[in-house]
Amino acid sequence: MEKKYIFKQAIFLLLLAIFTGFIPAHNASAKITPIIFLSEYQKEMKIGDEDYLSAYSSDGRIPKFSSSDRKIAVVDMYGKITAKKAGKCTITVKSFTTEAYCSLKVLKTQITLDKKTVSIEHGETVRLTAGISDNSIPIFKSNKKSVATVDETGNITGCKPGSAVITVKAGSTSANCTVTVKKPVIKLDRLYKRLYRCQSFKLNASVSSGIAPVWTSNKKSVAIVDETGKVTAVKHGTALITAKVDGISKTCEVVVEKPVINFDKTSITLKAGDMANIGMTISSGNAPVWTSSKEDIVAVDQLGNIYAFDTGTSIITASEDGAKAKCKVYVTAD
């Protein structure tokens, strides 16, 4: 017999003897109907709890214990009751033909959550703590794992904007926490930019969730953007550069300007065999493409140097990203 039960029964018998003045008669006739005294006639327990029901029979017999529903609670030969699930049952104590009863109620598991609602962003994690009345281990589950996940310890992680319900279950009891994964806020360091072909700049995005945006250009023939937000102009025109995260986007308008080319002179005269350089400015700063309409009369290299070969007239053209400037060259014999 367990020490705890022996001590508890001894206290119970002592108090019973003091209260009734009754001394156990071990030699009492078996024909005398015994009286059974219980330490409790009504009892409440939590699922998983263990406790003793002390019993004394006036005929000195060792009483027998039984449960009316072993799914709710079981009791051993020493009166130790183990609560198994919520409900009501009766613990019967029998000695010879006498019975005594203890009404037992096993309380339903209570779950308390430290949060009923949670608002987070994609990638953010928050802890949901559950208090369980019977100290059992709770089971956490998300009804929408694509929106929010939860691990076995209650750590909730946002996956994409939307709403999910985290259910905490213990025994037959459950409690819910509603999780809202917020849409991110995106800010760009500029919404408009002008530049020329081949020029680049870094477009920076601040995202409230900390998730790196996906960058796109609606006109790659005008401007392209890499995965870090670096924008490079391809040719003159207008393109929209977009940073997108979880369905939320922010756009910067990029205008690639058509350059302006100016020659110092619109015409020059050279002698056959002479060389000259046409003075020119170009707003983009890019090197133009040079051509001659009659290369047998005048040739031009890509530095803008003109070579007069024979008498006649040729048109020298400087082209850059759709812009052109022309200079007429006259070649004389002497």
C-alpha cells in the first residue's frame, strides 16, 4: 500500500474515531450490516489528476472500489482515482453487502490564450502561449498554412497577406486565435527619373515586412532593372520600373531622353588631302556613330576626324539614340 494513502487513511480514521467515538471491532459478527464512511461524497478533479478516496468499513473489512465509467475515471484497490476525460461518474465503495458512493465530476479542460488576435507581416514571427488547466501538452494547428504557419511550441509565422485561424487543442477542448497577415507598405526613394541611354541609377525600396521586392520594367527596350533595383537606360522613351511584394507594388517613371547634338559649324570647306575635326557637343555624353554620305570624297572615323580625299561634296552625320546632326563638307582641288 502506498505511503501517501496510508498516511491519508490514518488521518481519516483518527478524525472519524474522534467524531463518532467508534472503535473498529475486528471481531464483529459478519452478519451485522457494516457502515461505510468516506472521506468525500462529492469530488471534482481535472483530467490527468490523481487523488485518493479514503474509506472505512465498521466491520473492519477492506472495502472494494469501482468506477461506473472507466473511460471517465478509474480507481484502484487502494482508492486512488485517476481522472481520464471530462464527464461524470460514480465511485462505488463496497464492503460485504453495504455500498457507499462518491459522485465524481471530471472537469473539462480549460484553455487560456495570451492572444485572441494577432497582426503580423510576411516573414514576421510571434509566440502564442496557451495555458492548459490539466497541464497537458497543447496541439497547435493553422487552417491556412499558405497564410500563416504555427509550430509545436506556438510560434506563428506570416507567409502571405490574408487571414488564418490558429486552433489550440487539448483533450476535447479547443481555443482559437485569429491571425491577420498585413499587406506590406512599399516606399521608393524616387518616383521619377530622367536620364540618357547607357546611364544607370539605383532605385531603392523600403518594404515594411523586410521582404526583398521583385523588380520589373514594363518596357525593357527603353530601360531594364536588375534584382537589386539598378536601372539602366537602353534607348529614348518612357518605362515604368515596378517594385512588387505580396501583390503590393510601387512604380517609378523613368524617362530616357533623346539626346541633342550640335555641331559648331553646319558646313566646312577642305582641300583634297586635308584632315579636320568637326567641333560637336552631345547632351548625353555618349559617343555618336559617324557616317559619310560619300566616303570616296570624305571619310570620317569614330572620333569625328574628317579626311578629304577628292573634290566634291559629302554629308557627315553624327547619330546617337535617334538624334542626328549633319555637317556639309565641301572638298576643293586647291
